[in-house]
Amino acid sequence: MLRILLSANVFILIINVYFLIKPTFILLKMLGNLPTAWGAFLGALVGLCGVAWTTKKGFENLISAQDHRAKIEIEARNHQQALNEATEKQKERRAAKVLASAFIAETGELMHEINNRINSAILMKSMMISFKDTNKVPSITIKPFFLPVWNNSIGSIGLLGASIGGDITAIYSKATGIKEELVIDPPDLKFGLTTYDGIIEGYGVWTLDILHVTKRLTAFICEKDDPGTLFNDRLKRKSSVQDRPMEPTA
């Protein structure tokens, strides 16, 4: 029984193969009967189609490879650009912090010098009050400030940002306004006393301004919350009646 089934399957397979390849034989027979010119033409046409298909696939693969390479190169350039920008920002940030530290040191010395001048003005005012001849008042001398950091960093203030840079310029403007030693000859005692009162008060308010800008610089270095602009601080001091000269120290 098994042999019969196996023989039947083989017979069916042979028939299927015959009907499958029969059209091919018929086509080959027809092609064989064609004239030689037609055979050559059809062969060339088949070959040309094969070459065209192969060329098309080659160009498609080449274009795909070039697109992929271009995409990788663009991503690599963008990544490198991002790294360069991050590195440049880090350098600028470090340079800005160094500059802020230098300004803190110089404003500290500036405040010390201002405090000395306040004490000197208070002393000279006290001596002037004791003068008997009110028409013979000694000259008032105001010397320029020594500001090496400011003089060598004017072009780099932008690293600190427009807001902090503007406040630094504001507090230094009072110091840079005196280029040479200034001598004031009061015509009388009243003028001399008024001049010293203005110096004491002005220097005191100036000290409060410097203190606030120093706080901003410290917050910038430590990356803490900014205490706000100098303009807003002045408004707060004015509204709370705190805009007074700093008490001089001995």
C-alpha cells in the first residue's frame, strides 16, 4: 500500500514538473526558430535591461551610502560644535569669576581708602570749627584713587554681564572722575564746612553702593541668587531711610 502511494506521488510530481517547464521549452523553441538578427536583438535587449537594472541598483546604493555618510558627518560636526561651545562657555565663565574676584579685592581696598578719607574729613572739619579767623580756611585736597584692576579690565567687564557690568561702572565712575589731585580753596569757613559735609555724606553713600555691588560679585562667583541691581538697592535704602553715611571707624 505504501509503495502504491509513493509511486502515485512521484507520478504527480513528474506531471507538475512537466507542465511547469513545458512553457519554457516552447519559448526556447520559438526563440530558436527566430531569425539570427532577432535573436541577437533580443539577447542585446535582455543584456541591456540587466545592465540598466544593475546600474540603477548601484546608484541607489551609492546615493544611500552618501546620504548616510553625510548624516553621520553632520551629526559629528554638530556634536563637536556643541562641545566647542560648551568649552568656550566654561572658559568665559572661569575668566569672569577671576575678574569678579579681582574686582572684589580692589573694591575692598577702595572702601578702606574711602573710610580713611571719611575719618580725615571728620578730623579736618573738627579742626576747622575751632578756627578763629573764618576767612583763613585751609585748602581741601582730594587725591585720585589707585585702580589697577579697573584700568586694565575695562574691555573685559562684559564677561560679567550687562547688569553687573553696569553696576561696577557706576561705583567706579566716582573714583575715575578724579584724574589728578584736586585742590579746593574755600573762600570762608562756612564753605569749607559744607564741602567737608558733602565729602563725608557722599563717601558714606558710595560705600553702601560698593558693598551692594560686592555682594553681587560674590553671588556671581558662588553661583548664588543675585541680590538685585544697584538701582533697586538704592530705592530700597531710600524708602527705608537707610541711605546714610557709614559710621567711620577709628
